[in-house]
Amino acid sequence: TKHVGRNGYHFFQPSMNTLAQAHLQLMNDLWLALDRHEFRLLYQPKFHAPAGPILGFEALLRWEHPQQGLLSPDLFLPLAEKTGLIVPLGNWVINEACRQLREWHLQGHTEWSMAVNLSTLQFEQPALVRTVLDCLARHQLPPESLILEVTETTAMSNPDESVRVLTELTNAGVKASIDDFGTGYSSLLYLKRLPACELKIDRAFVKELSGESEDATIVSAIVALAKTLNLKVVAEGVETTAQQAFLTQLGCNTLQGYLLGKPVTPQAVDALCSQAVPP
Ligand code: C2E
Ligand code: CA
Ligand code: CA
Ligand code: CA
């Protein structure tokens, strides 16, 4: 047993102590996880509205913790962002997603794109553009097949710099998507300057969608705005056939959600395709 100093120890409730310990343990495990190859990517399909074909996939990170099982990004991404681990981890995500896409392209699905989420800290790395372009070259992928998803909030954290970085990337052919749209505070003028190809309507607006809801008005407005700016509209979190029909009618180009396809392992994607497309 460890010796605990007389000061300090008794000020904590045992439960608090356990919680703090669990937090420290997780932080420690997180740094080792990359070297131990414990991170996985799941792939969620994006469909041409209303029901296909599949246009591509979004890579979604998971941590296969040796004791705690498969962990969602909400449980470790904030910690990874705070400690800076998100930079090497994010680089791993970009590379692994590109490697997987190349495999699918070689299997004949050359029309598929891959979307990768970028965190704020990752987006602010001076080496980001170089990293992305090197990765595309390494895997012999056309730049147009990669979509970088940046949240409206990330883009707004340093608006001028975001325009500069996204311009550099889109000039090279890479696509950009404004994620969680509607939750941030970007202005129309700013949106017009951002060289993105699509807006992703946040799940929150899709959730309560029905003919009479206020969210229907918001979604219509976002679609109209996107059309004006020449952007595609992706709706995420589509769970019901009613939402699917309504979003399609409102003019959303792309749908994503549990109704059409959950995030799955690459093996599950392969299994689906070997059924659908005979060799
Ligand atoms: P996001 O980019 O907005 O991704 C959508 C989230 O909604 C995913 O959660 C996805 O699994 C979930 N989702 C998809 N369809 C549905 C649906 O129909 N209903 C519901 N209720 N949920 C649905 P996930 O995988 O837990 O990821 C959460 C967030 O973590 C992501 O939100 C993204 O911001 C972040 N994230 C995930 N992977 C990465 C990554 O590789 N790098 C970075 N920087 N962030 C990531
Ligand atoms: Ca996303
Ligand atoms: Ca989103
Ligand atoms: Ca989100």
C-alpha cells in the first residue's frame, strides 16, 4: 500500500479520490493507447438523398480500452485535446482513413469519398496542410476524395486563419465541410468567404423535425442559405423515415443517420459490398 501524507488525504471523500484516480488512470492509458494500437475507426455511410447510392463514409474514432471496452470519442477526445495528444492521434486518423479509402478504391469503389473530423487544435497546426497532402500522395488518392469536416465553432475560433488554411487545402483539391452547422455564430459574410463544399446540419435540428416544428423553418432556411452559397447540404442524425422524406423534400442533398447506416467496422462495409456487388 502507498503511503499517503497526513495533509490532503483526509480532505477528500473516498468517492472523489476514486474518481480523480480513474481520471489520472485514463489520462495515463490514453498516452499509451496510440503506441499500443488501441484506436479504431468506424465508418458511417453518407447517402445521396433519399436512400442512396452511398457517396462515401465518415471516419469516427473509437478507443478499444483493454479493460473498459470500446469507448466513444466524447469520453476521451476532450482529454486528448487538452493534453495535445489529439495532434498525433488526429494524424493517425487521417492516415488510417486514407489507407482504408485507397483499399476501397482498389476494390472498385472509386466514387467513394472519405470524411475526416478535425479538432480545433489539429486545425491550428501549421503542418496540417503538409500532413494532409503528404498523406494523399502516400496513398495515391485524388485530393477530391477527401473531405475535411471542421465544425462551425472551430472555423470561427480564428476566422481569418481558417479561411487561409481551407483555401490552401481546397486549392489543392481537398474538400471542406462545415460540421454541426447552426450551433455556432458565423455570419453570412464569413460563410461566403469560407471555401467549403457542404454544410452539415447539426443533429439537434433534425431530431425534432416535423411539418409544424420550428426546426423545420430553421432547416429550410439553412437549405436556402446553402443553395445561395452553392453549398451542398448534409443532414446528420436521420433516424426515421419521416425525417428522411421531409429532409429530402426540403432539398437536402445527402443524408446520414442510423436509419440508413450506423457507423460500422471496415469488415462490415466489405461484407455488405461483397453481397451487393458480385466479383
Ligand atoms: P460528429 O462529427 O457530429 O459525428 C456525428 C456523431 O453522431 C457520431 O457520434 C455518430 O456516431 C453519431 N450519429 C450518427 N448518426 C446518428 C443517428 O442517427 N442518431 C444519433 N443519435 N447519433 C448518430 P460519435 O461517433 O460518438 O462521435 C462524436 C463526435 O466526436 C463527432 O461528432 C466528432 O465531433 C467527434 N469525433 C469523432 N471521431 C473523430 C475524429 O477522428 N477526430 C476528431 N477530431 N473528432 C472526432
Ligand atoms: Ca462530423
Ligand atoms: Ca456533426
Ligand atoms: Ca456533433
